[in-house]
Amino acid sequence: MNPSATPATGTVAVAVAVAVEDIGYGRQFEGWYDRLFPRDESAAVTAARLAELHPEPASGTVEFGVGTGRIALPLARRLAAPVTGLDSSPEMLAALRAAGEAEAGVEAPEAVGAVGAVGAVDAVLADIRTYTSERTAGLVYCVCATLSMLLTPEDQRQAVARAAELLAPGGRFVVETHNKPAVLAAHEGRSRTSYFIPYPEPGTGLQTHSTLLPENDLWHCAHVWFESDGSSRVGTELSRLTTPDEVDAYARAAGLVPEGRSADWLGTPYGEQAPMFVSTYVKPVAAPVAADPAGTGGAGAPA
């Protein structure tokens, strides 16, 4: 990592890693991402479960695809320890910075990267496929379907491998992403469908036009967000659908051991009808080297 900013004081530090490929997600959803994914009870439940899954908060925490900090900020509070948040979108990290400063009751400065952190979120502009750090972590997590934003099996496999490399022995990797069988079932054999989700605030909701591109397991969604004042916003996203078994295979190839799988953060048993799935993996602790009582060094030892 090559930081472009020196941390000062505050709640969010922003650094930059080299060679970051931004897919433009943040530019499309800037200013209304938190309307789609509010900082509500579901975010609190996610943060609480991640805190329970953490082997040791002092050992470090990394989020792949931190976005606006919807999960990282409450998790850092629960852990009373920093969370390192990676994202390829400057717009998302700017929103994260503003949210962290709003929580701390300080005014956000104009320059991204001018704010440091004493304990909340260390935000890094980075590619989750290539990010490296000299520090290991006890927990690495990739939620809200961030893994599906990588559009090839190799890119997804590379991100999981990077998570495994960042983990300390005994550390845990947690993934939440779209459940391919459920998405296919929702289309009922059609390549295109649409649906509307009303939100709790009266007069608001999300209309989604969904298209399957089965040759590459890709899923294209065009979203129209409706505000109660009659205004609307439009954004699109392209993702690659995976099954839980496919993510398990990525993890095994990276040396991780599948630990558990559920349909949500409440621990509901997984089923193919679940729209998302949550899987956990553990990095094995290296087995101790057996002692050589005779002091010979074992077979093949140099004379």
C-alpha cells in the first residue's frame, strides 16, 4: 500500500493504494446509496453478528467494499477497535468520511484524505483483488454482495485469496452475497423480469428491471428509486451470480476451511430460496513441528 495521506485526528482516515480500478458504482449511486441501504436495524444486526464472529478484535479487522461505512462504523463501535475499509470508489469513501465525522460531531474538511482516525474506520482507496498489507487481521468480511461485483470467476477467486492472505492463523473470513438459485427462480424461466419494493417511508420505493445474461452467469439490474416528493434517481449494476458451493471452492483453493452457512445474519438455515447467503471460513492454525527427541533432525537432515 502506498498511502497518499498522513493520518491526523478524527474518525475516518483515507489512504490510497496504487492501481485502483474503479467500476463507477460510486459515481452512479452517489448521494442516494444510503437511501437504498439505510443505516437501520438490519445494519446493526449485521454489525452485531460480525462482532460475535470476530476471534479477537485487537487482532485487526478488514472490510472488502466498505462503501459509505454502513457496517464498518457500527462494527468499529462494537469492537472498540479500528476497522480498515477498502473500496475502489472515491465517492463512497467521501460519504464514509462524512458519516464518520457526523457521528463525531466535527465538520468535514474539503480534501479527501485530510482526516485521520483514532479508532473508528481507516478507509483505503484500493482494489480488493490486489490489496496487500504487512499487518494481518483476525476478521476479513465482504458483505452486501460486494463479491458479486467482480465479474469473472478468476477475479472472485483472487479476492478470496487476498482475504486469506490477510488473515492471521485462526482468523475468519465472512462472505454475504447473492444466492444464484434464488435469483434464477425469481425469473421463472424468463431472461427479464421487474419488481417493486416499497420502503418503510411513505411514498418511497425501488423499481428494479432485472436481466439475466446466462452465458457468463451475469445479472444486470436497472434501478429506479422513487422519493416521496415525486423525484426519482436511476442507477445500474452488473454482477456475477455464484452458488455457495462455488464460493466454498474459492475458499478451499485459498487454504481456508468452510465453517458455516446461513440464509441471513440471524442464522436462518440456508435454503435455495434465500435471496442472499452468509458463509464463514477459518484460516487453519499451522500444526506445530514435531520434536525430534534423538536430535538427529529426522530423515534427510544434513550431516
